[in-house]
Amino acid sequence: MNEDRASVARMGSIIGVAGNALLAVIKVFTGFFTGSMAILADG
């Protein structure tokens, strides 16, 4: 039971980190192409 919970927690963490990394990359590209310093600073 504990191994199942640990596996689910690990998978959730990996998905969360990957999602945040993808969002940061999208923000950087958007900020670069639009010339927005605010979006670049946030990404």
C-alpha cells in the first residue's frame, strides 16, 4: 500500500515539475516574441 502511494506521489511530482517547466518555456518565448519584459521576468 505504501509503495502504491509513493508511486502515485512521485508521478504527480514529475507531472507538476514538467508542467511548470513547459509553462516557463512558453512564457519566455511569448515574452521574447512580443517584447514584453513583464512576461520575460515572470518566465
